[in-house]
Amino acid sequence: MNPIDINLTSEIGKLNGVIVHIPGPEVENMTPENAERALYSDILNLSIALPEYHNFLGVLKKYSQVFEVRELLTDILHNEHVKHELIAKICRHEHQDNDKICHYIEQIQDDDLAHQLIEGVQMEKDNLTRFLDDERFSINPLPNFFFTRDACFSYGNEVVISKMANKVRDREAIIMDAIFNHHTSINAKTVNPIETYDRTGKASIEGGDVIIAREDILLIGTGSRTTTQGIDCMIEFLKEKPGRQHIIVQELPYKPESFIHLDMTFTFLDREHCMIFEPLIIHASRYLTIHIVIDDNKVTSIREEKNMLAALEALGMPLKPIMCGGKNDQFIMEREQWQSGANFVALEPGKVIGYGRNINTIDALNKEGFEIIRAKDIVRGKDDIKNYKKVVVTIEGNELSRGGGGARCMTMPFNRNTFKI
């Protein structure tokens, strides 16, 4: 099989290649005591979450080529040089003063090592200090990894490696960097703007905050996960690109945590429609929208815009917004936004996946011509998105949504059909 190239110039072109991670024991390794450190406000019941996830995964597999993180990681670990390099990088980052742990990890068999690097390496209680240590793991689990969107993102023909805002997630970016650089099924070039350009030590950027509006337009949220310094690094990165480039920056609230990323408030649905959380995207007065223009290797303009929709319309991308939670009751909007109601991912233009539990959001989509079908019916062969011009595929999400993300968060697309908007 020929390797798949990186190609991503929109959020809605037909999905051809995507990376996911099936949640596993790393999720159940959380307790109420360590959940906050793991960036969760609640703990998930894996036995309930997995059937929901497998319906989601089953839909993706019917319409795209799907790669799983754990399998990709296992494959590259068979290369001894890659294995040694990856372990050394993780050890430098997480255990600079403990050669024993690094030596122990080196001895783990490849298949088991792939699991343990995600699910956690249990601490050997072989001396008094470790025996009395409340920590269970010498290398902690990665319970957020099923949100594969965050650790990197595709843009054009490159993969941008994220700098995570919280150290507990850094290993996700390290693993994704290794996968894209070494797996033979994907033909990728990786770039790391923050590693290259940041001199402040304050830069971070996560994929959930980056939305590809058009090949020359990036929407980027800045808040608790993506800093202004991280966006400055993206500006420097884009200065190297030919032609005029636009970054539209949306300030996000730091609280509540449902505003963790821009894609929790705005996602593309098709050429004409987007899903928004209206109180922030249209009616916010405290949170600015900034339009940055980069041309001829320099910033030629930086100005405040009325909102993202106005900025996009001025660039030839008029969009009709559909309201998360419907348009009649702000309390319903807030409740459904909390449940990732604005977070959709497109299989192709006008054919999207989201949580069915957000009934007012799904009803708003239906009123705009999106037929509603259940993911489980597609998986069982009872329905097919090919039968519809516009459709929203619903996954139940009653448990998955408690993790703080939706369908877009759980996918890392790296190849879509080029779609001119």
C-alpha cells in the first residue's frame, strides 16, 4: 500500500485519512484524586464510553481510512533506533534524573511498550521511598489521548506538532511526532513552530484551537490552552509561506472549562453553514476577534474585527450560523455547549458527526435541512450517508462527553480532498 500524503486545506473536504485513539485502561487509571491533575473534571466509565466510541469509530471506518495511535506506535517501535530515540526523548522530558526507569523501559517488548507508554508504567516499589510513595506510576497514563486533535494538526502538506499547555500531555505530542516522522503508511513532513521560534518559554498551541477555514485562512483560539506567544510563533511560521495569509484570532474565556478550545464554540459544517455558540461568537463584548494579515514575509495588518463571521465574510466566506442549543434560550445554549454541542467533524461537505444527546442542537441542524441518522444504524448497515445530501450522524455521547470533547476532538485528520471555498 502506498503511503498517504498530508493534504488538508479545509475542515470539510472529503475525509480520506484520520488518526484516532480508542480509549483504554489509561482512562480507568484515573481516580477522583488524580482526575484534576489529568485535566478531567469527572472520571469516565470505560464500559459505557467504549460502545459509544465504537459506534463513532465504525462510522469513520466506513467512509475513511482510519489509523489507531496504539497500532501506529507499536509499528514504529519495531525499529530499534526509533524506539531508543523515542524512549530517550520521553525520559529526558519526564525523568531527567532517573536512569533506572529509562533502562527498565528499554527492556519492555515493543507491543507491551506501546501500551505502557499510553496506559502508564507502574512504579516498582523496590525501596522505602517508592514503597511509601502515593504515586502508582513512574510514567503516568495519558487519559486525554483519545482526543487526538490536540497533540498536532495538519495544515496544507505538513503536520504541525503542538506544544501542549500542560506538561501531563506533552508525551502525546512526542508520540505523534515520532509516528508522523517514522511510520511508513504516512508520507509526512513535521514542523514545530514553537520549538523553532519561541524565545519566551510561554508559547503553547493545541490542535483544538486551530481551524482551517481555507488554505490561506487559519482561525485560532487563544485562552487556557493556546497562548498569544504560541500564535506569534505561527505568525513567524506563516511568514515563510508564499502569498497572503490570514489568521483570525478569537479570545476565549478561561472559565468554564468547556471553552477549552475554539472548536468547542465554532465548527464548519459545509460550504454555507457553521455551528456556533452564539453568546461568544456573535454577542461577546469582552472577548476580542483580531485579524492578522501576513504578506511578503511580514505582518502587514493587525486589527480588531466585529466577530469571526464578519471577518470571514469580508474574505469571501459568508457563512450562515446554526446555533448550538438552538436560538431561543441561552441557558439551553450554555448547557449544550458544555456537552460539546458545537463540536462537529465533517466526513465530507454537509455530512457531519456529533453528539445526539444535544437534542436542541440536532433539532437546529434538522431545521436547516440536515437529516438525522444514528451512528449505530450506519454501523449495522441499516443506513448510509450516501443516501443524503446533508446529514448529521449522531453518536450517543452520554459518557464520552464527560471527557470534555466531541467528535472533532476525537479525530486528527491528515488527508482530505482539496475543496475550493
